[in-house]
Amino acid sequence: MTLYRVIQAKSFPAVRVGRRLFIPSQALDDMAAAAIASGGVVDAAEWRPAQAAG
């Protein structure tokens, strides 16, 4: 439920198509990289995606 709450609060990237939520694979890759870099676990409620350059 935590991930649903942060998506609802517009704090985590997701796209709703019909009743389904799709999370961009880049967001998951970035979250995994952050966990690897920190050597621990990344909390979805606290993690924020990097802003796209441009």
C-alpha cells in the first residue's frame, strides 16, 4: 500500500491506463541503482527519482 500512496501523492512516477498502474522501467532501474550504491535497501516512500535533464 505504501507504493500506492506515494503514487497517489505524485511522489513516484506512474502512468494509469484504465484501472492499471504502470511504473516506468527506468524508475525501477534508478531505484535499484540507488540501493546498490547505498549498500542497503531503498524505501519507496522516501525515494525520489532524479529529475530528467533538459
